[in-house]
Amino acid sequence: MEGQLDHHPTPLGNWLEDLFAKLFYQPDDEICKKAMKEEMSPQLKVCINGQHVPREGFDQVITEARRTYNISVQNSRELLASPDATDKGIGSVAHIQTFTLEDKKTGNQRKQTSLTISVIAFSDGGKQLIELVEIVLDH
């Protein structure tokens, strides 16, 4: 397949997709809060569309999105992962996801696509997201 990457999901990519599902796509707020506490570093560095967001601000972004929308993933694909992602389960991984936001009050829907590059490391006794760079666009 000329011009396309032949990349298969890694255990790290699967871990990250599971984290995204806990944060955004499943309806239980307690599962989300637990994932935020245990699987996101307190020193998490976030940049969304070129704007740095402090950890507390990112927590608010997640909470507000969950309060306002029903979010459902339409497509998710791991694009690339660092070599350590396979052997050690830590490193960097890039994903592209398309999802639908349905406003809980109005029922209006819109689609977004998000490209993320995430860094995962062992921290506080477990695997944690320590850096996230995201480009997100409305369709």
C-alpha cells in the first residue's frame, strides 16, 4: 500500500484507547473520575490546538464535555507508536479519532476529529498519561 503506514495497534495504544473511553465515551462519572486520578499524572502537560492547558483546566474540559454532551466514538485508529510501546508498554503513541458530540439539552449533533500524540510512563506506581498534544477540529 504505497503512501499508507502499515501500523498495527500496540498494547500501549490499546491502553490509551481504553483511557479515552473511560474519560469520554462511557456514561459513568465515577469511572471517569477514577481514571483521571489514577491514569493521568498530576503533572500532566496538555496542549490543545496550540494552547497549553494546565492539568486542572484539562480536568474541567473533560468534566464540562461529559456534562454537556453524550460523546460517541465513530472511528479510532492508532497511527504510530514509539518502539518502547510494544516491549515496555511505555512511550509515545499517536491516534486519530472521529467522534460525535450530542448536546444533552437540544439533541443537536456535531462531529469532530482529533489527532493526539500521547506520552505514557510509569509514575506513582502505575502507567500514567504524562503528556498530551491534541489537534481537534469540527466537521
